[in-house]
Amino acid sequence: MPELTDVLAPIGVPLSATELTGGTFSSVQSVELDDGRSVVVKTSVPDAEHHGALLGYERDLARVEATMLATLSSVDTVPTPPLLLEDFTRARVEVDVIVSALLPGTPWDRAHGMTPRAEAAAGRQVGAIFARLHVHTGDRFGYPAARFALGGRTWPSAFGAILRSHLADAERWNVEARAAEIREVLARGQRALSQVTTPSLVHNDLWPGNVVLDPASGRIAGVVDWERALYGDPLLDFVGMAAFNTGPFAADHVEGYLAHGGALDVDKGAGTATGLSRAADQRVALYRLSLLTVMLVEVIPRGFHGDWLAAHLELTAATRDHVLEYALATFPAA
């Protein structure tokens, strides 16, 4: 509590703190202040202890999240928790700190017993949030941290750097990633990647656990955890919403997206797994391989454990294999 008192001094006095579970990277606490407000305090991992356990893209994530929350603070159509405080000085504690308001509601992945109507309403709102977010664009592709160290002037160069970084992480932690085959489909997908010419802002980690809502109505209060946001292909957000999906996107997400100005390259005659054009379908396969590679690797540096882990890894690897075999069979020769 003494450290929290020092950190939160500019905005209030902490009375109690509760650790929030569900995240896999930062330390997150819900803190009650003496003025009745509830805030979320998120701290980065200590450099001295954990820097060597960071994945290649996990650099300056707290700064990225603070930047994204500040950027979107005036955008009512993309609900985010208000950013209350940021401290990157390391003067009070040895880590970066950001503080935001605590959103009212329940994470969607824990909102058990929702009615089909409420689930559908939430899904359409997610699609709408995607559409409103993707109109925000940048000048460069990739992760904005460290001056786009994992980025580039084109989407093929930026995504290639990102995927190769994930494969390097797999090699570092001795994870079987089928790296040679993934590099092959990456080479064969360059033309499809080159069709993305606008660096759109994507959340890139918008799974149900990062959506806070009212379980009774499905009304979304806000979207959290913006630390992995990047500038790239809007299709990334559809992939991140359902990590184990190997087919078309959820109908509710698509409906909400199209109704609020989003555009998808739909081509039912193409006979693709997603129902999108061949180029879009190839990009989705690459993004799924990228996400699944991260999911297979991150369990080691995060120290995941428990009875669920073996089944999780088995499902992740099986999904990766399914997507990879599909890509090898359908991508054109390089």
C-alpha cells in the first residue's frame, strides 16, 4: 500500500486494493480511493527480473496503452476507460504505471448465463466498435513502440517483421512452431498482404475478456487492454476475437461492422474457408497462424500452469495445424 499511496498521490488516497486476474502480462489492481472512486492500476513487469522473458513485440506496452487511451479519449463511439494518470519516470516504483477509471460491468468471458439476445447485441456492438476504430489511421504500419521497431512503410514488411519475431520467440523457448512451413506461406502470401495500403488502428487483442458489459442487456461499457494495439489490417481484430475459429467470422460481428461503415471483401463464390475473397482469406490464415504461434510460446515465459494447460496447448497446436495445412493447400506458389 505505501507504493500505491505514492503513485496515486496526484489523484487520491487509496483505501484498499484487489488484484484483478485474467490478464497474462501486466500486474493489474482495482483500487478504492478515499473520494469513492474505483480505479485500475496497471504496472509493467520489472525490467531487472523479467526483461529476458519478454516476447519480441512486448516492448513499452504501458506507454502504448496510455497513448491509445489518450488518443481515443474523445471518441465516444469507441468506449474506453478514461486515463487518469501515467507515470513512466520510475521515480516512485521501478515499473511503468498507468491508472484508468474502473468500468462498470463484467468481462464478457465471465458473464455466464447471458441470453441469446444479449449475446447477439454484444456481438453487434463489437462489430460496430471495430468499424469506428478502424477509421483511425497512422503514418506507418506495425507496433508503434520504439518508433515502430516492429513495423514498416508497407504492410507486407511490417507483418513479416512481426511474424518472424514470433517465430524467433518460438525458437528461443524451444517451441515447435512449424516455422519453415509458416515462412513458406508468408512468402506465398505477399501479394495478398500488399493489398492492405492503409495503416488502420486495430486493438489486436479484443477477445471477450477485454470487453466489459452488462450481462442482462449485452450493452458494452467499454473495451480494455489496448497495450497490443497496432496499425495494420482491420481483419486482425476479427481474428483476435475468436482465436480458435478456422472458418467465417461471427455473423453478429460482421452485421455490426457492415452496419456502421466497415467493409469486408466478401466473395462467397471463392469457396474459401472464411467466405471472403482469396486474398482476404489468405491474410486471415496468416493472422491466425501469427496469433496461434504467440499462444503456443507465451505459456513458457508467463509460467502458465494448471490442469487446463495440456488441453489448451493441444487445442492451440491442432488449430494451428489445421490453418497451416489449409494455407499450404490453397496459397499460390511464391
